[in-house]
Amino acid sequence: MSTSDDNDHQQCQEFFNDRSLIIAANRGPVTFQTAEDGSRTFTRGSGGLVTALVGLARQVDATWIGCARTEADTEWERGDVALWKGRETLSVQLLSPDPQAYEGYYNVIANPLLWFLQHSMWDIPRKPVIDRSTWAAWSEGYVAINQLFADAIVEQSKGLAKRPLVMLHDYHLYLAPRMVRMQLRPSERPALTHFVHIPWPGPDYWSILPPQMRSAILEGLLGADLVGFQTHDDVLNFIRTCQQYLTRVGAKYKLQRVWYRNHATHVRAFPISIDVQGLRRVARSAEVAQLRKEIEELLGDRQLILRIERIEPSKNIIRGFQAFEEMLVTYPEYRERVMFLAILVPSRMDLGEYRDYLEEVMAAVGRINAAYATGTWEPVRILVGEKYERAVAAMQCHDVLLVNSIADGMNLVAKEGPVVNKREGQLVLSERTGAREQLESAAIVISPCDISATAVALHKALSMSKSERRWRARELRRLVEQEDIYWWLCRQIETVEQLGL
């Protein structure tokens, strides 16, 4: 860890000398299970967000509020969890909403209505259809569960000796900041931040929502003192959306601030990143080494184009295969010399749109392999399933990592690949990903719908000179290392301190 990292950690720790921390997110940091002998065990959540927030929570008086996901979660309700080898504990409170309310909150409003809207994925002439059942899911589900979170935050805040910093997360909890603010006197109010992990489209796309929903979401977020987004474009879009749809709102673009109902909300870009050291520990494991050996045997002396995605329409998986096919047509010298490996993780298969998309993906791959495969070469190989170690092993082997999302909050695979890759692999990156703002100087940036340009970009990445490959690979790695997950977290705390919140 660098001196800069140490300074960041020290600064974060000093901030919490007279502060408590409350984290609120749809999912908690752990999932409980009941063993055969009746004892209760738990599994810690994976991913950089949990790693960073749990790491911070180790240093302070912290509570994490989330929704129960298992029967054991419901039985747990609240208590202290020992996530570390020492004596430190994290207080975890797991809310148990009515199952029907949760269904409306999560599977009707949050997913898919808001998620599809914010990724600009709705087929507007046909969907969404907002009917009585949607409104019931809104009022009895989304509003009710946001209120449940707000009540828990208020209750927790009142019981703390130190003024808390409340950090809310993502599109599930847009209404909660104002709900918290309205229930507390000014002297009792915590500092409220809300980080949005997915894109925020321009104001025109928000016209899809009825005014009542749209205004409630904007007013809810403007109850926070600081709202964070992945990119500067998201920041500008949010301010413009508030200005277009709310009355008597004061927008200051240079100050990145919105004034509404006698309250200032500061808006900033905090591009999320990865736990670099944690990823490298996984990459050094014996399991990853064995999986890498299997991939290298499959690959032989061919070059590897890799993509690792959840199976969802915004990831633009089919156009990636179409671009690969066009590259084989335009540059036939790559036939039998390049393999395209796609590691795809099932996502939200309870939604018809996702099941249909998986079928289209498999059909596209089948067509390409039928047209170009030989007795010794299968152009596209798909591995379906969630196994993180296999993904890390594949990232060590790629010559080109393709990330061509139609829209993405960040896309952390674009940051993970350069950190662990061992072949000076190149990154072909969609301009519609959040990662583009940080990585575009060393990536090959493409428009996600331009199949021809993507084919040319793949060719460029595969045929690049050794010196350029080396420079780009090293620069990508440097950019990620200097702005890792802890940098992301400490920038937010630093901003809270600078604003005097």
C-alpha cells in the first residue's frame, strides 16, 4: 500500500473520531445460514463495495442496515457481527418487509422500471406500461420500504452519542433521504450522502415516469446533503433533471449544487473502483493458477478476446459477437488464430426480458460457430455461471478485453482486467461506460452500436506493436491503482469534511 493510501486511511479515521457511521443499502454485508446442527453461520458479501465499507466500518462505530434475504437473516434481525480476526464488530440490522411489498419494491419498481430507465433500455413505443399494479407496487412497495429504511435510520441516529454520517446506496433507496430529513429536527439530523451506482440519463428520458414518481425521486435525493455519481456527465444530467422537473429550484452548475426547499444538495462525481490488493490476493491463489492452466491449454497458441458480463441487455453482448464475426470477414487472417471466450453470469432470470436475451445470445454464438468453425477451431466459446476465480484466471490470459456496454454505471471488469493481466492485454471500451472517463487515455474507445468500428478496434488491439501494447497496458494498470476503492471512499468523506456537513 502506498504512502498516499496510508494518508487517505488516516484522514478517514480522523474524520470519525467524533462521528458514527450508518450504511444503508438494499443488501446487507452478510447473509446468514442455519447449519444442520442449528447453529447460525454467515457468508460475507463479495465485491469491492462491501470490502471498502466493511474496511472503513472496522475503524469506527458503524451500523449497516439492509434487507433480509434468507430465513436466517429474518431470524437474526439485528446484532453485532465479528467480520475480522480481532475484537472489532459491525452492527448489522436486517429489515424484514412484507414479501408482497418487497416484490413490488424490487421486482416491479427498482427492477425493472428504474433500472431499465436509467440504462436507457426501454422500448418506448411498447414499454413500460404503468398501470394500476405498477402504482400499487410504487405506493405499497417502493414508498413503504423506503419509509421502512428511513425509520430504521432515524431510530439508529437517535440512539448514537456521536453525530452519524449516513451513507445510502443506489436506486432502491431514492426516497429515503428526504424521509429521514423530515422526521428529525435540524439539530438531530445526520449528514446524509447518497451514492448512485448506475447511470443517470438526461432529463428527456425521465419524462417516461409519471410526474408523481419523478418528483418524489428527485425530492427524495435532494433530501441528501451530498449525492454522488459515477461520472461528471451523470452529475450534469442530474442537475438538469432537477431544474427541468421541479419548481423553485436553484441550480448552480459551477458549484455543482442544487438548492431546493431551503436546503443545499451538493452533487459530485466519485467514480467507484476495485480493491486492487484483494484482487491480487485472489489472482495468486492455487485455484486461479489451475484454472489459468486449463484456459491456456484450451487456447493453445491463439490470441484471446475475452468478455466477462452479466447476461443482461445493457451489456450489448450480441453486438460484441457480431463485431467479432465482422472482423473474421474483414480480416480473414484471424481465422483459427483467435478465440473469443465469453464468461457470462445469469442475472434476473425471473424477468422475461432477460430470459429472451439469453436465448438471443446463444443463437448468435451458434450461428457464428456453425459458419466459421473447423475441425480444430471453435471461434466462440461460452462459459455460463458465476465463478470469480475462473474470471480472474481468464483476465490473466486475455490479449483483448471487450467491454462494449450500451450503458453502464462503471463496469469494474474494465478495471479488474488490466490489474491482473499477464499478456499486456488491451482494453476495447464503450464510450457509454463510466470507466471511460478514467481509462480513455489508454483504452481503445468505441461507440457501442458501431459494429464495424468495434471490429476495427479488435483488429487494432490484436495487431498493435509491442511497444504500444506495453505502454497502454502499464498506463491502464497505473490509472486503476492510483484510484482504487479506498480512494473512492475517502474522496467522499473528504468532500463531506470540506463542505462542513
